[in-house]
Amino acid sequence: MTKFLCTTALRDFWGHNDHLRIFLGPWCFFPNIIGDAPREQARILPYPWDNREKMHHAAIYQESVYESMLESLVPLLNQVHATNHTQRFWRIILGTWLLHYVQIMHERFISVEAALAVDPLLTTTILAPGSFQTPRYFVDLYRGIEDDIYNLQLYSIILKALGVECDEKEWTWSFLQSRKEFFWRSWQRQSEKIIYYASERLAAKSEVIFSAPYINRNSMLRLLLSGRGMLGWWEPCKTVSLDFLDTIDDHPHRPILSCISYVPKNNFEVILRDNLPIFFPKLYLEGFARVSREMQNSVRKSKSKVLVSSIGFHENELFKFGAAYWAEEGRHIVLAQHGGSYGVARYNPTERLERSVADVFLTWGWDDDDQKTVVLPSAKLSRLKILKQKNQAKSKSVLFIDNAVMRYHYRTWSGPLGGQFLRCLAWRDIFFGSLSQDVFSSMQVRMYSTDYGWHVRQHLASRFLSMHFSNFSESYERQMLEASLVICDANQTTLLESLAADIPTLAFWDPDLWELRPQAKPFFDQLQEVGILFFDPQQAAFAANHYAANPSWWHQKKVREARRIFVHQFARSDDNWFTTWRGYFALNCGLSVENIEMR
């Protein structure tokens, strides 16, 4: 019987029914339809990154490839664009895309290599080259990884390069069209459009400007107004469109991207280099001159000394262009933590990348003594704490806050990857099944905003018929602040939000998936010792049963102390956070201190 490798959930690429199907991973299935596949004729291969030490060795290798490829791309891009930009300039602009490209392709390569080790004569069906798509910018890669067809493109290129016998199939598809900002489409949002244009003009005169700061709008306006013109707000993504990339023609130099000076050491690196013409985003080649000109002019009009952002460096392409020119002019870039895992996860490439380009990196409490990290209270967490102090509404409801990850590996890091999320779902089943009837009936489950194709809600609803799901129209913050107990099963932002707001909190997760760095482990050990954190879903459920019946547990001295120490280290907040922020920038960024209101 012919052995057929399935790499996707698209069944048109699963071969014939008489094939012995070997599935590359659980991402090939939607969990609620696994039963549709004849299990006696199917085999799901082990996932390479289940060996976490192997994954960590791979992460070191991936970063070395990233650095070498970046070094090789810089002279070529400078030549093509007739520029002389520094490596830091290009790292800021395309570093996020390049690191993800390397990590994603390497994981796909390792998975295919492992399959071929099982049987070198495997056959498969791949996406025909005529159906390949080139991303416009980083978001196309990042969001494309959520989808089966783009992942099939990645696997197809690797399989063809490794000489696997393949049939080819055409498929009509495209990346999601550019989403114009909502205020461009709605007359009701014209006031916001005016605000963004006005803020851009005012920012040009400010000494410190904020862009994508991960701060509530009202809190941000309060900070800006108290700065008396010394602090500004700049959001280029709200006033500049990248829609022209949808129809732009290929640059004549695109084919020479595979001719960079980079010298591959193995088959993977050959594939990585040779396919740059397909994967290199249009913004960094065809769209570079237009966007570069616009953002360079914007930066030159500004007298600001410091640019501060929290979430701009990830998906905000216009911010990255502005920041790159900012850095080349010798001005300072301050990046800030924007969620969980920072300072905590054993390996967090996002944190490492951000810290590599920033002059200063603001954290929510932790400090690596690298002369870059500076501790400031989180504006987001401070706001939640203040709201909790004001909100004394009594509620007996228990709130479980869902978390999800993509079905396919989207970056190498110390969290669940791809099919490993099924282990998290199995833990949830044990947890929910071990709750008392009283707790279960009082519990609301707030699903994650994106399901990524796991069909988690359908699975839970079929397994636990009386489960209550909250409506997305209900405020996340209000639900959290009014809950008698917040439960989470991921080492992410929810844990920090709940503990910072001093809401009774219970967390549980698999420590083999949510790996901690050594410096952070003692603080999590304390949470475990006092019954806030569990590494066993059934024990966590038993604790939830007890806590719901005995709310005074949260006020025990040992619990209060463990929470206080943890929050101080990883979730610091301050009722007067804006005063602390203003003071920091006044003292460390050469501002005119007399113009900063410090009351």
C-alpha cells in the first residue's frame, strides 16, 4: 500500500482513500472531526519539539541563521534601494519578519525530515507553484500561519526541494485584503480621524512621543495633558495606508534576493535562501521607497528626542519604518513590555528581539541587570487595580478565561506549540470534570477572541452540556473585576492582570509546556506553595471547589505575601503611574523638567 504524507487539514491534499495516510501532525485535523478519519489506517507522527531540549538547541541555531541572513541582506538591500542604512536600521524594519521566517521554516523542515526518516519513499500532494503567494508585510506571514493554505505552501516548497515524489494541485487563494482602519469607512468615526491627524502635528513639537503604547486612551490623554506639550502621541498606521501593496508590480530585482552573499551550511539553509524571492515581503522591496520617503519626512519634521512604544514593533510596519529612521538620527527608542511571558518564559524570542533594538526596555518589575531594562509600573495593570478598588460589586461567579494558540507552529518559544495545545485541552477536560456542581453551575467561561480552528467551544459544549459561556459583548474587564474567582490555564497576561488587581486567582498549567527561566522560578514556586498555582488539573479543581466555599482563603497571610512579592516582581502597578512615568522621562531623557507637571 502506498504511504501518503498529509501535511494539511485541506482534504483535497490527502490523496486517495486506498493510501496509507501518515499525518505530519494534529494540525491536520479539527479535533471534533478526528473520528472521521479511519484511525486504523492513519498514523500521526511525533512532534519534534515535544523534545524541549531539542527545541532549545534549535532556537540557538535559528537565531544564528537569522543573524547571518540579516548581515547578508543588508548590503543587497542598500544596493537595490540606493541607500546606506545600518544593520540596526534593517533589523528594526525586517527583523520581526526574518526571525519568524527562519523559525517557522525550520520547524516545517525538521518535521518533514522526521517524516522522511520514517519512510524515504513517502508520496504526497503539494500546492502547485503557480498558486504561491508573496506576503505584503509581516502580518501576512503571521496571520497566514493561522491558515492551512499558506502552511501548505511552506511544506510544498520544502518537500519539492527535498526531492519527495509529489503530485501538484492548483488552489485559488489570497491573503486577507488590507483592512482599512474603521474610521476611514464610517462617518461616525471622523472625529477620531481628526484626533489622530492633530496628535501627529502636536507630536512633532513634543520631546517624547508615544506610539502604540498599550495604554488605555483615556489614561494616555491624561498622561499627555499633564506633560504640557512635552509628551506627544503619534500613530502613523491611522493616517497612512498600505493598500497600494495589493496591486503593486514585482520589483525587477526580486529574483536576486536568492543571490545574497549568505553561504548555506545545509539543505535547510539552501531552501531558506533560494526561496527569499517568494517569501520576502513586498513592503521591504517594492513598497520600500514610497513608505520610506513618507516616514522619513515625518521623522525629520519632529524635534522629539525619544520614541516610546509597547506593541508597535510587532505588527505596525509604519512604526518600524519611523523607528528605524529615528534610530539612524541618533534619537532614542524606548520599548515596553506589553504582556505576560516577558521576564518569565525560558525562551521568548519576541522579548529578545525587542530588547536587541531598543535603547531602553521598560518592564513591569523584573530586571536583568543588562543596563537596558528599566522598571516602571504598568499603565494597563495600574488602571485595572484602580478600577477594582472602585468596583466593590459583590458576585459569586467564577470566571474561567480561555487561551488558545495557533494549530501550526508560529514561533519557537516556551509555550504550547501547534498540536501540543491538545494537551492543554485535555487538562481542561480533567479540570472541568473535577469541579463540584455548585462551582460548575456558577462558572462563566470566556472564550479566547480567536479559536484558530480548534473548535474549543463546540468541544466543551458537547462534553459539558450545562457549561455557561459568556458573551463577547460583555466587557472583559468588568467580568474579571466582578468575579469571585478568576481561573486561567496559561502563563500569560491574564494571570498578571488578575493578580495585579488583587482578584482571587487560581492558575494551572503543564510546566513542561510553559517553561520558566531560572530567575523567575522561585516566584512561581511561592504561588504554588500557597495554592494559587497548580501543575495538576484535578488538584486545581479541588482547590477551586474549596476556595469558592471559603472565600477567606485569599486573605490568609501567606497568600497575601506570596501575591505581593509576585506582583512586585512581574506585575507592578501604581495608582500614580503617570507621575512615575513623567518623572522618569524628565530625569533620563533630557526633557525640560520645569515644563513637566509633577503634582
